[in-house]
Amino acid sequence: MQGEDWLEIDGAWGEGGGQLLRTAVALAAVCRRRIRVFNIRARRPRPGLAPQHLTAVRAVAEVCGARVDGLVPGSREIRFEPGEAQGGTYRFDVGTAGSVALVLQALLPVAILSPQVFSFHLTGGTEVEHAPPMGYVQHVLLDHLARMGATVSLSVRRPGYYPRGGGEVEVEVRGGAALSALRLREPGALRRIRAFVEAARLPGHVPGRMIAAAREVLAPRLAVPFEPSVHVRREASALGAGGGLLLVAECEHTRLAASALARRGVPAEALGRDAGLELLAALESGASVDVHAADQLPVYCALAAGESVFCAPQLSLHAQTALWLIERFLPLERREDAGAGRICLTLRRR
């Protein structure tokens, strides 16, 4: 990297939030590029670095021996100069209910693309607003990555809910395998719907009401098995009260999902119905991935060998931001084909 100019990244572009920063440091570590990110989280009510963003950048920096300037709470600019990733055992604590899943968003590409073994012990929020629940990472995202050749295992030792956090997640990544292209143009036949409920210190009737409401939406339209799985945490194994519903549609070639987080004042029936309607809409669109996977997969597709394609109900502003950012690091050919309720994205690194 000697003599190479700093890559300047405007953190206000597109969605202008934490995803841009997390993806930027991940790509910087993988591509060995020095970056300066400014206007960090400029489009958020409280701009600058919050605890989960600090943890994500610190985690990637520790894994790849990076030099970082500006890594303090509230900072709106950082300089990140990566070294070479080193396998081993790492522990990272968000220190709040900030999302563990979003910290993994920065760590996973670095670990997967490095030819070493990584063990991560992460502490923070596992069921958090504006972030995928850990069940989604475990049952959907990692399934997509496995199809691309990644070897990642994940277990939730203890859930963490807002505002206390304290959830514990163990992740092992066996890197080294070159990522294969993701070929997911069609979902294939729907085989079953799985309903996962996570609950701690909630009234005993809440999980069943969420499941019943989701089933009421899906059963009349989808003639496949509906398989609920309820995990009620003992008081000693969870900090605080919380939970949520994750619906996973298992298809011949893929998985799609929708989720709802338990919130004070929101009836369990509303949560189940909303998650059911979201999943139904994704399935009826003919998409091969849900909108949340479409936000995260472009990074892996751009780093894979060959031409990747997947179809989503839509490409969100998060996905468009990720694509813009990837093109700052890598020469990328992309094509977007819209029609019949879905949009298909084709990516190939030139």
C-alpha cells in the first residue's frame, strides 16, 4: 500500500448511515486500501460514531492490525489503514444493546476472505430495532453464504434486548475458500414455513398469539407445512425482557424471511400479521432473496469469482448505497432487470 492515495468516502452518500461505514472498513481490509470516511452517519438524527459503530470498526481494525485515527464517540471522520488479517480468538463487547449482527456485517467478509480460522465472542444486542435478529443471520444469511462456499457457524449463548444488551454470540469462521458466484434467479418450489419465536420474561401467551396471527395470514395462501418453534429463555439466561418472531420460507433453492420485534404497546397479533404479510409479499413477487439479504449480499457477490445473480422484491436504499460503495473499491459490472414485482441484480467483477 506504500505510495497509494487515500480513498475518500463521503459517509453522507445514499442511506448515509452506519452500513456505509461498516462496509467501507470491511472492503478496505479485504482490498488492503487506505480510506478516509467523512460525514459519518450524516443523515441520522445523531450523526457520528455510536457504540456499535465504534465496536465494528475496532473489531475489523484488531483483526487486520489496522491503524485508525478518529475512533472516538461522536466522531464524524476516521482514517483507516489496514494491515493483514490474522486468525485467532477475539472478544468484542458493544457495551450497550447495539446490534451484534451489525458488528458481524463488518467482520464476516474480512474473516471469510482470509485463509485462516477465526473465533469471535460478541456481546451486545441480539434482538434490536433497525437490525436483523440473530436468527436471521443464522438461518438465512449464513445459508446464502454457505452456497457461495463460506464456512461459518453461529450460536446464541444468551439473548440481549434493549436497553440492557448483554447478549452473547459465538461465531467461528473457517476462511480460505474462494467465494463462488451466487446463482439465485429462481427460488424454486416452496417446501415449508418455519416460525421461530424467541421470548424472555414475556407473558406466556405472547408467543402463541404471534404464531397464530402469522399462520392466519399465510395458511390460506400457501399449502405447505407451517412449523413453529418457540424458545422461552429462563430468567437466568437473559438480561431484561424481549423477544420476537422470525418467519423463514424454505424453498428448493433458497430461503426468504421476515421478522417482527416484540415492542411495548404493540399487540402480538399485529407483529405476527405484519411479519406474515411481508413474507407473503416476498414469496408472491417471485424473488429469490428477501430485501434484507439483498442489502448484504452485494459485497460477497462482488468479491466472488464469476457472475452472481439474485432477485429481490426491490433494491432498497441500503442496497443501492452498498453498490455505490463497492464500485469505489472494485471494478464492477452490474445489471438491474426489473419486472413482474421483482428486480434481478447481476454482478461480476471485471
